[in-house]
Amino acid sequence: MVLSLNVILFLTLHLLPGMKSSMVNLINNGYDGIVIAINPSVPEDEKLIENIKEMVTEASTYLFHATKRRVYFRNVRILIPMTWKSKSEYFIPKQESYDQADVIVANPYLIHGDDPYTLQYGRCGEKGKYIHFTPNFMLTNNFRIYGSRGRVFVHEWAHLRWGIFDEYNMDRPFYISRKNTMEATRCSTHITGTNVVFKKCQGGSCITRPCRRDSQTGLYEAKCTFIPEKSQTAKESIMFMQNLHSVTEFCTEETHNTEAPNLQNKMCNGKSTWDVIMNSVDFQNTSPMTEMNPPAHPTFSLLMSKQRVVCLVLDKSGSMSSEDRLFRMNQAAELYLIQVIEKGSFVGMVTFDSVAKIQNHLTRITDDNAYQKITANLPQEANGGTSICRGLKAGFQAIIHSNQSTSGSEIILLTDGEDKEINLCFEDVKQSGVIIHTIALGPSAAKELETLSTMTGGYRFFANRDINGLTNAFSRISSRSGSITQQAIQLESKALKITGRKRVNGTVPIDSTIGNDTFFVVTWTIQKPEIVLQDPKGKKYKTSDFKEDKLNIRSARLRIPGIAETGTWTYSLLNNHVSPQMLTVTVTTRARSPTTPPVTATAHMSQNTAHYPSPVIVYAQVSQGFLPVLGINVTAIIETEDGHQVTLELWDNGAGADTVKNDGIYSRYFTDYYEDGRYSLKVHAWARNNMARLNLRQQNKALYVPGYVENGKIILNPPRPEVKDDLAKVKIEDFSRLTSGGSFTVSGAPPPPGNHPSVLPPSKITDLKAKFKEDYIQLSWTAPGNVLDKGKANSYVIRISKSFMDLQEDFDNATLVNTSNLIPKEAGSKENFEFKPEPFRIENGTKFYIAVQAINKANLISEVSHIVQAVKFIPLPEDSLFIPQTYPSPGESHSNPRVNISTLMLSVVGSIVIVSVFLSAIICILKKKRNAIRSRTGF
């Protein structure tokens, strides 16, 4: 039973599509439709395009051989920003956009290196979001550090496309193998090198010493670095060091290092990268090519982003008159036109019922008069049937009539009604090249509506009874160009049901990265409330300062003049009416400066469809520029069609649904299915009391190689840019961000009230750690829940073995640890447990392997955790001995022999009994040699 549940869980999390809408297709062994987008802030440089072409061309050949003649790159589209000069060879994009690109070329925020990396949200085998290259990486020769750009691209493509992970570990660069040797964390172990500590580089040479062992762990000290031999014979692995000339393959089952404490083993249960790749959808129906000649080089299409073109296609059928839907649609559409759509965009509007009418052909938004021409035509009456296809075709006509192409243009389609003929225009939609964002208003909107979003790469939203769902959806449909100044940022979206004659107060922080084009909007259902807004310096804005719309759509708006003051703004709303009414507060703004990116939050579900009881995962990314924001509160609110809400606190703790700790991706499993139908997601991220900070370290990246051993000498590469201490610990002001994560659809859910028996086990423990303290082993991990990462587990099973393979292959028969006094804590809490491995004899060098399972109240058992190692290490008096060694900087030479005392000591500790006389003699010799060297070198 447990096995079948795990299989269901695996299939659910790995095979269903997420919100990211890549246009890549694999057809007859060739990848088509790859989009590489250049950020608008990158200066124009023809060399950048040339180098992109060279990189992909080289990568195609390398990929073809690495996958044993299975896949290559056939066609790539390079998306050029509008900030560059227009050329005749640049074509108009169809549905390609910067925010949906597979690869982006953009400057980093803060100078912290040019490591290429892939943003990966998901589990083993799940696609990533994008690959990020910096312009400096693309234009500078980094061959010695990362290898050729083509090889780097294949390394990152494997992250992006197949969901595999790196085989090195910067936090755990060494481990003790089951053969009792100290090994660098790598795959495969056939890659050779030396381990040293760099003391200093001065006067043309670098002084190094052998690595000492840490007295607590028995591993090499933190400063120890593995320097690979430049000349290797090992062919694997691309996910460790693709830069080595001999490396041309991924690790297979035969060559994979299951012991290495890396993310690949942790996330993929010890599977090799090649096994995960072969299980991907790409390779399930793909056979090796039999032709003798390699495939042709990739072809490239150059596309230039165009000025944004948006057409609102709004439903005014009879059903829109119920529950104030027409009013709410108009309120949200007005907010979009005034506060969200960026200046310079072309906007049109179509309304439809059983027939469609073009209310506005495209109008360029340049000032207040431009959007007022459109808002004046928002529908005031609802009647008639629902014909979505007629609405879409009228939208196409509104775009074409203004001499714009439907390719690359956007349609925002809002409807609340059923339409059984929506499929009749699917082919026209495909041919148009338009991007369609769909907003389903209420529970009766056409079930096929989201198909339009899926086939065109648009967003999908579901809005229920109050105005917030609509304003959140419209606010999310902001600029897709990558320009930070064009992006609308939502700070607040709150619905408040206030009884008669009562007042409500609230606060909104505005940090120093935002404040341009800031709006406070209040809506009501019966009567305009009394409004008081105060800025951080005490200036007050009153009800009369809020401009009420002429269309009588029950909303009032205040645009803050100039740049909004930094600090906490406070507002107060008084319901003057005797009856209760619903009031809403919405606050939007934009970046203060084009050179300083603001904190942004984006959210999505791991898949767009879910079937009970299989879980889905809520993801929220919070970043400034490309840097993760840590130490904040992130909350997801998920709402059903009948208004039932579930609130989830999202975590970035590297446990449960969260893949990597401190990567700015906050996540959580969602299992509280209440009913079938559409569910909406919104996420609120906020920082208080100066707790937020940036993380300058990216995950899932090409490894920076500090140098190589060449002909017996260490030749160093140029050093990484140093991160200043004050920059590494940079904190972020208090902030608030709110974003919509779109919608997803649930089927098979039991009827309400939703308190169903447990059918899912606790989540797998993925952050287990172990260490010796005297004769005790101390364990720590993050507590899973009763159901995945929710609630509290019932008990733990801890097993221990001296054999890694025995524990991995036969966990249930390994020695059981007594956990009778271990009471599980609430999910997300830190668990600590100490025990003495009683059945075993403990000596210096003794190694133990430990793994854990959790059991819930329904006796369902989690997957076995990753396996950790604890080594009993008693440092000898001479463990700190070292011999200084001088190695040349690039271009220098030196002939001193290398001696690695640490390796010698490791090979004897725990392996043989050292006769005291022999040990004394060895120590005496070493001391004499050390003293002789000190007399020559001064060290």
C-alpha cells in the first residue's frame, strides 16, 4: 500500500505540467522553439548574438554525443529587445516573450560573479524555469574556468529540461568513502586531483599547504580545495566538471557515485543523472539516430520585441448582472488601464454577448486622456448570451485594423458564462500567434477556457465573488519585456467587510526601491467611505483627494504626486452607512530607478490540474534582481469556487516540498481539496523588523574551477570577484508584495466539509544531518507532518549500519535505533535526537550510516530519507602537521615536489593498527623536515 502511494505521488509530481509555458518541442530527435531572450538593459552588441549562435552550435554537437546520438538543437529563436536598433533581418515575434524564455541574458544585480545557473523550482525530473547567462560571461573568454560556452550550455540544459542536479557540493566538498579514503564530492570518482589550502598568493607564486582534518567531523577543513588534474581520462560527468576535455558523458548506473553527498543523490534517491534523463518524457519515445553523419547545425531566427499591444475582450452577457459582476469587471479593468498597463502600449477593447462589438480600436496610452477614451466605453448593461469565439475574432479585427499584427499581441479574455462552441475557434487562435490571458469569473465560466491560455502561452486566472480576485488577476498581467521600470508591483489587495458606522485601519510599507507611479484605490459596494491616508512624514490625504470615477463604478483613486515617501503609510476607512458593506484597498506602484531592481514576488502551482488525493505544490519566488530574498514571511491563500479559503505558510527551509534551503523559493504541499472545480492562488510576501536579507549564492550552476594541476604544478585561474563582507550580509528594508499565482483545476475531490481520512504519508526527510559527540551520535532534521508537510507525524523509524549499501538496498533489515523517547514535533520544526550506537564497537575512524522514516497516525510511512554519515574521529597530536608548498601562478614554474600528509594520515587512521615505535619514528622525521623547511621559508 505504501509503495503504491509513493508511486502515485511520484507520477503526480513529475509528469503533470506546471505554470511555466516553454515553447520547446522535441520532434524527430531535434529540439525546436528554444527562446533565448536578451534583457532590455543589456547594451547593443552584435558580438553577443554571434556568441549565442556559436554557443548553441557547439552545444548541439556536444549534446548529440552526450546523449548517445539521441537529441540535438535544431532551431533557436533569439529575442532582441526594443532598446536595440531595428534591422531588416529582425522578425516580429509570435508568442515568444522575455518572461517565458528558456534562456535569458541579463546583467546580475550586485557584482558577485558570472556563474551560469538554472532556476530550478521542482523535484527530481521536473523542468526548470530558465537558464541565466550574464553578458560578461557571453562576451568574455572564461574557457579555463567553466570550459567552453557550448559545454556549459549542455550542463545547464540538463538542469532545465530534465530536472537533474549538480554532482558537486560547495557546502560538503569532501566525504569519507566506505573504503575509508577522503574523497572530493564528485561524479565520477575517476576524476583525479589534489587537495590543498591556499595560504596566500604574492610575488608571482602561491603558497599552499596540505589540508588538515576538522576535529569535529574528521573531514578536511573548510578552506580545503580540490584542484583537478588538467589531463584526465574519465569521460564523466557533465554535471560535475564539463570543462574537463575528457568529460563527454553523464554518469550512468555503472559510473555513478552514490556515496557523494550532493544534490543529485539527495533529490533523486541516489539515481544517476543518465537514469533520470532516460526516464524523462523526451527520451521515452526517442531512439538513437542511425545516420552516419551528425545532424545539421542549428538554425537561428532573430526576433525583435515590439511595443506592447493588448486588447480587452470583456463579457457583457446577461449572467454578468448577477453578484455585481459587471461592476467588478469594470473596476478591475479601469485599474488595469490606469495603473498596470505601461506607458506607450497600444490598447483596444471589445465587448461581447451573443454578438461582439469593437468598442475601441487600438489607442496608444500616453496620458490620462488616452485611457479615459477606453474606460468611457466600459459596458454599463449586461444582457444576451455568450459567444467567446465572436469576442476573440472581434479582438483580432481590432488589432489588425490598427495596422498591428496579431502575432505577439495579447488578449485579456474575461467571461463568466458557458459556451459549448469555444473549440470552434481553437485553430484560428493557433494561427493568429496571439497570447491569450483568460479570467474565469464565477463557477460557470466555460470549462475549456483555460485551453486558450495553454495553447498560446498566456496566464490563467479564476476570480470569485469579491473584487480582489479580479484586481489581482489584472495586476499580474503586467509587462513581459523584462524592463524593471515597466513592471507594475502590487503592494496591497485587501477586502474588508465592515459593519455600519465602524472604522478599519491598516498599513502599507513603501521601501526605497519603489514609489514611482503609486496609486491607492478604494472600492465599495453601497456608499463611499470616509478615507484618511497618511504618509510616513505625517502628510494626510482625505476623502476629497481621492478621485471618484465618472462611470459610477464605486471606486475612488489617489495617485501620489512624484515619488512616494519611503516608510510606513497608514490608512483609515470609516463606513458611514448603517448597513455592512465590503470595502477593498488596492495599492500599486513601480520601480523608483531603472538601475535598482525592486523586490518582486511571483507564484504558481506545480501543475495546472490535480486529481484527489495527489498533492500539488505551491511555489513563490521572492527576489531582488536575480538574488534570493531570505528571512521573510510568505503566505499563500487558495480559494475554491464557493469561496472556501485555505491559508498556507510557505517555507524556504529545504524540507518537505522545498527543494533547496535559502534559494528564495518558498513552497509547500497543498492537499486540502474541498470540492471539484477551479481554485485560485494568491501569495503575500512581507518583511518586518529588518529581518530580510539577500543571498548572493546561486544554486544549480556551472562549477567555478579555481585552477588545475598541470604537469605536476598548480596553475591558478583568475580569482572570483570578492564579495565584500557588508555586501554579503546586506539587509533589505521592510516591504510588502502581493501577487496572483493564477488558477488550477481539481477533480475527484470528496464532497465538503473536506475532513477526509489520511491517504498520504508524511513527506520524505531531506535535510538529515549527523555528527559524533564523544560516543554519541547527534541527529537533526526538519519535522515532516502527518500528511506530507502538514500537521505532526506519529513516530520515527531510525536505522543505522556500518555499510552504506546495506542501508540503501535493505533499509528494513538494518539495525533499529530506540526512539521511544522521541516525540515528533509540528511540521517545519527542528528535530534533534541523540543516541549511543550500543550494539557496535566504536573506535577511531568508525563510520556509521543513518537514515530516517516518519510514520503518521494512519500508519502510512514516508519514503526513506537520504543517507547520512557519522565518523568517529579522535585527532592525533600531529594531525595539524603540514608542509608548506609553493605553486606557481599562471605563467610561472616551480619544481618543488608535492607531499600530502593529510592523505597519508587518513589512509592509516581506522585502517591499520599503528605500532607506537613506528609512529614515533614517523613523527620525528616529520618534525625534522618541518623544521628544516621553516628555516628556509620562514613558515
